Amino acid sequence: MDVRVGEPVLVAPAEETKKGLYFLSNLDQNIAHRVRTIYCYKSCCRGNEDAADVMKEALSKILVLYYPMAGRLTISSEGKLIVDCREEGVVFVEAEANCVIEDLGDLSKPDLQTFAKLVYDIPHAKNILHIPPLLIQVTKFKCGGFVLGVNLNHCMNDGLSAMQFVNAWGETARGLDVKIQPFLDRTILKAREPLKIEFPHHEFDEIQDISNTTKLYQEEMLYKSFCFNPHKLDLLKKMATEDGSVKKCSTFEALSAFVWRARTEALSMHPNQQTKLLFAVDGRPKFVPPIPKGYFGNAIVLSNALCKAGELVNHPLSFTVGLIRNAIEMVTDSYMRSAIDYFEVNRARPSLTATLVITTWTRIPFHTADFGWGKPLFFGPVTLPEKEVILFLSQGEETKSINVLLGLPASAMKKFEALMEI
């Protein structure tokens, strides 16, 4: 697929907005990487001739409400990320593909190299301070369809907050009122005074790589997607409860346990290798009181489970499910505020040595992003932010199947594929 990309322009808010420095909480600070997603559209009754103009005009209007998205990241006097709001604008590019949208292939098995052509990046950027928080690309296809490519810095939004922005943008494009007004004040998640670190925060622990996985990752990386249909998911839950130590478990617990164990085995970790699982827990309903509806920012906290590789591989699946359940139950208002205070003192990012990071997008309503061409035919990631990350993706609005997307060194991927056969 050949994509011809036009010159980038800046889309500023349609009206004057608040200027000055915009606070980012400690939950925003330690996930400052790019998240790239695409939304594919094709309507039987509307072509793509005006797609870019509609998107651009609506973006300008919605930036009045979400004005920090038009700002620029900088470093505060405290040495932390902050947004300088000066109405500079969102980077917007128009592009054309030399094929029809169906040529993207089986969208349930994403070709990340092809998808990467549909999301704009700033060439030769030295670091995140040289990249605006939000970059947009609209690519028209010969069939009348188009793809919206979104390149967003994670420090601006978690998944739910990002979709709130995209849906508000879509409502504006359709001439509707915005259903959920953004709550912009992130200072409600400031560190406490005095600081109160009440829990150990092992998510930041540095683990010694006694398995020399660094050498393994010098191999060619392969990226693959594995589909777990409802039958397979039920089978996993049955496996997790068959020894009786766990009476019942959720889909997330069973799938996470199965994948963590399989990846550990595929990487041939030493039995005494300490391995860590990290996953995000939505703090919105767990904060006391719950944070306001429409909160604009990151309200997720990383929870963790630790185990030796030998224990993980040799114990039944119920053992791993128990570790994950304990990690989920650990996340309370006190724990989340302790994590916020911990970062204030240590300014650490979670260590990823011998670590698996699971990001689940199954509950993020990507399918609701309607700009006037109906719901997207497909939505999904373009890249994995780190080699240690595995994504759980919904296969579509109508199915309960989950796609597991990950990258592994070639030799490890061969082992992992065999372990996925259940």
C-alpha cells in the first residue's frame, strides 16, 4: 500500500481559550509514551470527499472544550511534565492511499507495518517535548472509505478519557451537543500534604535479568494476534477452577494468567527468575469519593503481581489466577493515593525487566466513534508501546471474542504459538 501524505497544518481552537500552564497529575507522569490507533470508515451513502474538512472543522470546535490538547508539553519548575496552553493547535495531515480500504486485509489480524502508514509521526523528533500531544491523519481510499489515524501522548489521557474526547469530536462533527462535558481539573489527584506512602509499590522494583532475556530480544521481533472465542475463554476459566482452589474467576483473570504463564515459558526464563505482571486498574469508581464524571486525564493505576518463573510454569493455572486476583483487590483509594505520593518522592517509572504489561482495551467503546459515516468498520492499535506490552482487544461490538496482540523474539514466538493451542 502506497500512501501519499500532504503537508501538516495546525488546527487551533475555534474560539479563544484559557492560556497558561496546565497541571498533569502523577498518574499522568509515568506513562508518557505515544498511543497510535486507527478507525476505518466506509459508508454506503456518503463518500470521503469532505471527510478531512469535516474532521478538521469539528476538531477546531471541540478544542475549545478540550483546550489542553492544543497545547505543548514542557517541563515544570518541579521537573515534571506540564502542558503549556497557548492555542498552538493539533497537527493535522491529509493523505491518500492508492488502493481500496478492503486491501488492508484481515483487520482482526492487524499488519502493524501497513497500519503505521495511516498514522502521522513527527519525523526526526528528539524526544516527547518535540512532539505535540495530538497528531491526526485522515487517509482517503479509492473506494470512498477513509481511515482516521490518531497519535496521542498517553500522559494526556487514559483509554476511557481518550474515547470521551473522540466521541465528543464525533458528536460535534454530526452537529450534536456534546453529551459529556470534560472535567479538566487534574489537581484533584495531586499528591497529599504531608505525603503518605502506605504500601510497597513493587511495580517500580528493578528485577535482575538472570535469564539474559536482553540477548533474546536482539532477535527479529514477530507480532501476532491470537483469537480467544467464547468457547476458548470458557475453557480457560474451567482450567483455572478445576483443582477447586479457585471457585470461579473472571475472563480477565483466566486469560491474563494463561498468557503470563505461556509468555514466561516461551521466553525460557530461569526457574529462579523473578517475573512481574503489571496491569492497569481503572480508579474512577475506586477513589473515595469517585472522581467526577468526564474526568479528563489518566485515572488508572498500575497494579502488580510477582512470582518466580519456575513457580508460575509448574503450578496449576489457579495459582496464577490467585496472584492476579490479589493484585486487583489490592487497588483501593488508599493504595492509589499511596502510589501518587510514591511518585512524588521517587519520580520512578515502572521497571520492565522480566515484566509483562497487560493492557486491556475490551471495555473501551471504540465502536461508538461516529463522525457522520456511521460506526467504524474496524478500530485498533498501530503499534505496541513497549516490547513487554500485550494488548487485549475486543474483536468487535457483536462478539465476545478477545484478540491477544503481542510481539516476541522469533524463537520465543514459535514456542508461544504452540502454548496457545488449548
